[in-house]
Amino acid sequence: MFQRHRSSSEIAGFKLRNSSKSINKLPNELLAQIFALGDEDRRSRRSKGYKYYGFQDIAVEVCSHWHAVAINSPSLWTYIFISRPPPHRSAELYLSRAGSALLNLDLDFTTDFYRRYYEVRRDDDQGYKAAQALGTINILEQYGATPDRWRSFILCGWVPKILYETVQYIHSVPCSSLRFLSIGWKTMMCDLPIMYEGTSPEEFSDYDNPNFNSKDLFPQLRTVYLNMFPVRFLLKRPLPMLSGLRHLNITPGFQQLSLADLQAVLSANPELNSLAIYPGYAEHESFEPSTELPVSLPLLRSLTLDSSGGNFSLIMKVMKMIVCPGLDCLELIFPAGLEPDLVGQILDRSYSTYNIYTPDESPPTTDDNQQQSRDHLYPELKRLRLSYAHQGSRPFDTSDLLSALPTITFLAVPNHVIELLDKQPILLPLLKHIQILNEPPKNLCKILNWRAKQKVPVDILEISEKYLDLVGSPLPRSLTVVKVPAPSSTRFCRESRVRKHNSRDYDDCSDPYGNDDDDDDDPFNWSDF
């Protein structure tokens, strides 16, 4: 197919029309920022299994002006995504345009990367697969992506040895610019016994004596995600990547976390702003009371604990072990049918000191609750999220839990919890914001009007737009309804929560990734990269 030749007058006409458009009258720096926002959105919605085609790749083909702006903006070319075997021509092109800017590597060594060798079972020949992965990292270095330029590093691998080799490598090369690290293992349920063996201490015994860098070249990490990573590989000896963190997210895989190990990690990170612990496939273990070691985390603002994997005993002890009086957002995920009143008993150290608000009294203020909350485990808690790990789980009575948290202003919970909000005595008297992303309770309108009548009104209702018609009417006049777009059908890979760095999930927990004093430590502020 031949492209029609355009005359010089036609080309001049195109240029004149382009230059007259408002967007092309913007300063080049501002236009480049718009391109960066477009790529951030495109990157967050990228599907697994497709070649990455960034917004900047589109911009360079629109017109000569956009082409020049994009080409001369190195920060637009710093995100390097690899999911297929060599050659990596797109990565080479990006790196040539990124100049000397710090880089964000996103390596997906799973299905598509080994498609040429698909006849080999994924649990066979781990050494070969690890060598292929490290070979790609070496190729990127030859293109200019040397470790001293890594700002963020995301790795999702098929076999554990890839993870061991990568962690070993990071500690043997200068990575002083590295701030964000995500190491994830994509497991397959059909191969659980084989993978359990692959994460045993014998499998990584060769990595006991890593060749550490000098201290000045250690990665200065602020955020670490460990997804299905063998935690004992990291926790059995001190490693520089697990100190000085602001944000830590752990899914332990096949090995249960011990309180002693977790206490050691948390003690090395007194400036943590957010902590999340999710279950893996580890068997349930019991813990002796003597193993509870208090850890002070005065800067912790967001805490997520998932007890759905049989680690309820661990989660309960973690809640008692961590001293975080400034906690703002708490997210608890329960397995099916668990009674969370036990959590309420732990949360409330002085349950009898709380006054129950009745309609005959004036509504309490924040100042009133400060005195009552003096001995509370989380006296500054404002945001609460409760959820089931499985749909259709048996509803449980959460009245004691809500009674123990009188300072809550934001609530995202299942329907049966919402239905408690129009009962006597009044729960959560300071509640102002409710988020409902699933089908709302049938009596939601009645609940909202009842609370308004009792002078404890809800000001904001955040609800999925697909369920907006089910809310009912009339609603209180003072209520603001915020419609949440229906989730996209785009398929995310296992690391999607990490790659979706501007996820609204974090905004509802007081944006734990935006509270750092140093903006450069915010791994999700990709427009600054």
C-alpha cells in the first residue's frame, strides 16, 4: 500500500492548522507534562500479554511539533517494560531518548517471556530460566540502563531462583538511586508441592554470603513490595534493602512470618508510613505470648492486615505488637464467617470509658473524643475498611468493633455493617463519608435520613455509578453523592496493584504514599521521574 504524496501547499496548510490549535500554543514544558499524565494513565491500565505502547509513542506520530516536544523530554522515556525475550528494540529506543535520567524498570519474566520455550514445564530447569532473565538485565545495561540509574525496579518471575538471583545481584552492584523495589513470584496452584520445595531454605543456601556493596552504594529504598517472596531468604540475615523504609507490603508465600522476624524488620524501619501484610500459602502457626515484642512506629498512618489465609493468630498479635498512636487508616480483611468482635476487644483497651451517645444529648465533637480516646490503641484513627476475603461469606456482628472506634469519619464496609448505622445506641457519631462500591443495602436512603434527623449526618456518599439508581430518594439535602466509574474490564497481571501507581485505593487511606517530607521518595509520583 502506497502513501499519497502531499504537496508543499498541503503540508503548509496542515502546519498552519496545527499551530492554531490551543494545545499547541502551550509552553513545551507544560505540553510535556500533559504527555506524562497521559502515559501514567495508559501505563496503569496496561493489560498483561500485550506489547507496551506508551502515550509518548502516539505523541511522536501526531505532528512535527508534538514529535519534537516528546523527543526532547527525556523523562517521558524512562519507563522500560520487558515481557518478551530478546531482542528488546523498544527498550533500546527508549533508553536512547531517556538521556541520563533515572529509570523505572518493569520486568515481567512470566508466560510471554518464555513463550519460545513453552514446551518446558515451568518448574523444570530453574537455572536456565534465571539465566535468561539475568541475560535480559545485562542487555539493558549494555543499552545504558546501568544499576546506578535505577529509580524503581519491578520484577515478576515464574520461578523462585529468578528472585534469588535478582536480589543477590542488586546487592552486588551500585544501586544508590534505587527507591522503589517490587519482587513478585507468579505461582500456579497446580504446582504447589513443587513450588513449596523451591522455596525451602536448602534451595537458597548458596546465597547465604552475598557480595555486598560498600555502604555508600547500598540501595536507599523507601518502598518495598514482597509478593509471594520466600521471606526467610530475606529475614534470616540483615539486608540493607529492608531498612529505612517508608512503605512495606508483604505477602509471605509458603513460609509463615514469625513475630520475632517481623519485629526485627519493623524495628529497622521506625519511619514507616504504611504497612500491609497479606496471607500466602503458609500453614497456620500458633504463637506463644512471650514472643510478643512491642515495636514503636510513630509515623505509621496506614495499616492493612489480611487474616483470610489462616494467619489470624499472627494478625491479632501484630495488632497488639505495633504501637502506632498516629494511625489514620486501618483496613482489615476477614475470612468467611470469622467473628471480628475479638478484634474489637483488642482495639479498645478502655472500653468502659467510652460514653454512648443518645438522641437526648448533644452530638460529640472531635475534642470530646480526644479525652475518651487517650488510652485507645488507635486514638487518631479516621478511616476504616472492612471486607470479606470471599463473596457470599456469612455476615458477622461488628457492633462491638464499631463501638470501639468512635473517631471514624470514613467507612468502607459490607452492607450488613452499613445497616447498623441507624440503630440505638448510635455508632460512629463522627462519620461523614461512606463508600459503597457494591450493591447498596435496600434501606440505605432510610439510614442516611435517620442519621441526619439524629444530628449525626453523613456528608458524602461515594457509590458505584452502576448502583446509583438503587440508593432511593429523597436523600438528605446536605448529602453530596460522588459517582465512582464502573471498573474497567481490562485484565491486570499479578503486579497490577504495583503498576497502577496512581490507584484510588491509596487515596481513600489518606494517601499513605504522599505523606513523605521528601517528594523524591514518593514512588508513585511518576510524573517527576
